[in-house]
Amino acid sequence: MSEQEKSLEEKVEDAISEMEAPDYVFPKRFTRTDYIIVAVCAVICAAALIAGAYIA
Amino acid sequence: MSKNSAKERAIDQEAEFGIVPVTTKSKQYRFSDAFLFMSSYAIATWNYSQGAYISGLVGFKQMLITTFFGTMLALLIIELPVILATRYGIDIWIWFKSILGHTGVKIATIAIVILNFTWHGVVAELFASSFENLLGLANIHLPPFCHIILALICIFGGGYIAMKGIAVLNITTKVLTPLLILVGCVVIYVGFSSAPIEAIWNYVPEGVKASDADAAIGYILATDAMIAYSLAWFGGMAGVPRLTYTERSGFWCGPVGSGIVGTFFVIIGAVMAIAMQYVTGEMVTDPTIMMATLSVPPMALCSLLLVGFANIGTQATGSYLYALMLKASFKKAKFSVLVLALCLYVSVLAIWGQILDYIGAILSLAACMFAPLAALLFTDFFFVRKQKISLRAAFEIKGNKTYRYFHGFNPVGIGSLAIGFVTLLLVMDPVTQEVRIPFLFQFTPCVCSFVATMAAYLLLNCIPAVRRYNLRDRKEVTI
């Protein structure tokens, strides 16, 4: 493994270790409300596509 | 700058240009930044060709429905797993190592570049044509060899911006995207003003008037075409969410940026094509010709923005995202080398000069890959691996070989991919569009392929021995 690859691997390991730390703050997660909004939007789109098939 | 500090800077840039996970403190993008980036990628002359194509299949009202709702439905589903990019700061192709194996990912990403990056050949080709037409309006006729030079300017201009990184891309997209949307509004106004509203609203293509069966097939093909158009974003969809502050902004930049803004420009293409057909009897989608014909010739200068800057912007953002995708598999390669390789590939297509004749068939084949890949990622992330992965295995830290599987291939993922691929081919010939199973065709070939892949992967993971093999990483999950 070259020196650059070793440095890169160390950088990746540092990032992973940082994320494993108990006090690491992850980006704000997708909430249940977000999933519901996506599902509702998807259902509306599917319904519109089905309805569109009957438009002249 | 000393040799060591240059190396350190190169490694630091790996987070931006490469594969090092982007941790929370290094995030850079709010929703507005991500939206502008994805919109800039979406806005290019490929939209006008897509709009004209859809207009040949369905009437105007159905074009609006298939374009907007078809795209949004596809993006809402296939883009959901990008939250992994925000959460772990990685590209989806790092996650894919758990599904396809390390060598499987390499082959998949190369195949995607070969098939999907052909869009950029189209972008370069239309860039050259539009500039030739623009100069032609001023009675300046360039010799034939200038066509290639113009295409190469688009390709390498975009590549140069991509190599400069996020900061320069941000400036480009922040300036370009609002201008393009504004010009788009002007163009759609010109289109609607050039023909009676009823002529556009009631437009139905000749082939559809023949029978209800033709109309039904046209509608399904149009919906499938817009789903395939959305699937084309799949390869580079996580490059931007990787850098966003929240999962919500990382997700929505796709459907809003690529979806809403992208489809707006597809609709512009359709309106242009229909208006031109009404006025001249010919469907033309070159904005230069359209603006000069339907408005005053100086308005054709708007095409400088619509085509010129838009296409260079798309080359830049596309080159950045696809080089990132390749970096996940070829981590030793320099980012700039990968961008250059992409530019050279598109240059070969531009010199070949026939990409426009084959793009439909190529993209149909690309959809055969994208639909199963999107299904695999969706199913694995939400239902099989349940949003947890061994990052040390994905990055092969200290020689970790958990995701090596069988000589670099995960037969579970590869097998499911193959089932999805074959399903699409069974439903419809993607090149000739011959319908093979009419019952399944009504759900669109892409949806059939997605569902078949999802079902295959879920069912395989219900077999205990297969599940143990596929989920060999569970004890290594630490986040």
C-alpha cells in the first residue's frame, strides 16, 4: 500500500471513528412525518397517472 | 508549498472530491444550495428532446400528467435511500459494495457511465448545433469541422469547472439556475403566444388519433419514458445529499431540483415543439430556431443561456457527480483523471457524430440497469440491511474482506439484478418497443422490473442460508 493510500485509509478510519463516538451529532434525520409526506405525494402521483390514462 | 502539506491538502480534498465520509462538521449545503445544484444538472437541451419525444406519443394534457407525475413518482421512490448519503457522508456506490460486492460495483459503475453518460454526448451535440444555428441567423456559416470544436468546448469547459470543485460549482449554479428558470418562463410564454391556446391545449399527435389502443400504448410509453428519464439521475443522485446538513434537504433537492425544475423544461420542449409544428408544420426543438421563428430574431440570443450556459453547467455538474461515482470503485484514481476520462469518452461520442440517432435505444438499455439497481438499493437499505452497514467493510479498512463475497461478487445482489433486467426484457423490447406481455406492459416495463427485483431480493433473503451469507456484516456494524 502506498503512503497516499495509507493516509487516505487513516482519514476514512478517522471519519468512521468520529461517527462512532457517543457524542457525535448526526445530521437531522428523516422523521416519520417526512416519510408520510413522501408516501402521500407518491399516492397522489400514482392516482394522477391512472386518472390521466382516461383523459382524451 | 511543501510536498507533505500538498499531500495533506490532497487527502483533505478527498472528502470533497472523493470517498472519505463527510462528517457533520464538513457539511456544506443547505436545501437552497442543493436545489440549485440539482436544478443546474437537470436543465439542459436533453429536456427539449425529451419533451418533443413525449409530444409524439400523447396529447398535451396527457403530456403534462405523464411528465410531471411520472417523474415525481419515480423520484419520490428511488431517491429515498439518499438519506444514507447525508447520514453517513458516503455515496450510494459505497453502500452498493454490500449489495453487489466490490468487483460487482466496479462493473456496474463502468456500465452506467458507458450507457448513461451518453446523455452528455447529446448535450455536447446540441450545444454545437444550437451555436451553429445562432451564428447562421447572423449569416455566419461555420465550416463543418467547427461542429466538433464547439462540442469539445462544451465537454472540456464543463470538465474544467468540475475539477475546480464544489466552491466553483456553487457559484456557477447560483448564477445560472435562476437565469435559466427565468429564460424558461420567457420561452414558454413565447410558445403559448405563437399559437392559439386551444391549438396547444387540444394538441394530439397523429399516431394517437388512429385508435384507442394506440392512445393507450402511447400513454404507457410516455409514462415509462419519464420514469426512465428519472432513473437516469440515479447514478449521481447521492453526490449532493452527501454534503447537505439534514436528511430532509438531502432528499428533497432531488425531486424538487431534478423533478420539478427538470420537468418544467421538458414541458418547455413540448410546448416549443407543438408551437413550431403549428406555425411551420415541423416539430423543432432547437431553442435558437424556435425563438427566431416564433419571436423576434434577437430573442434567439436567449438560446445562449438556454443551450450554451445550461449545457456547460450540466457537463460540469454531471462530470463532478459521475467522477464521484467512479471514485467509489477506483479510489486510487485521482478525481481530475476520472473527470478527464469522462470528457474523453464524451469527446469520442462527439467525434463519432451519431449519438442522436442511437440515444433512444441506449437509454432504453440504461433503464434496464437502473430500474433493478434502484430496487436493490431501496430494498436493501429499508428492509434487508435496515439502514445499517459496516463502513469498515465497505472501505476495506485494514484489508477487511467482508464485502468481497465470491471473488468480489455478491451472488444474491447480482442474481436479483439479473431477474429485474430479464423481467424488463420480457415485458418489452427496449430497442424496438415491441410489447411482449401486454398485461404487465400496462404497469410500465420499468415498474415491472423494479417490483420483480425487489421481490427477488426480499424472497432470497427469506432463505436462512442466503440471509446469513448476505448479512455477514451484522457483527461489524458499529454505527
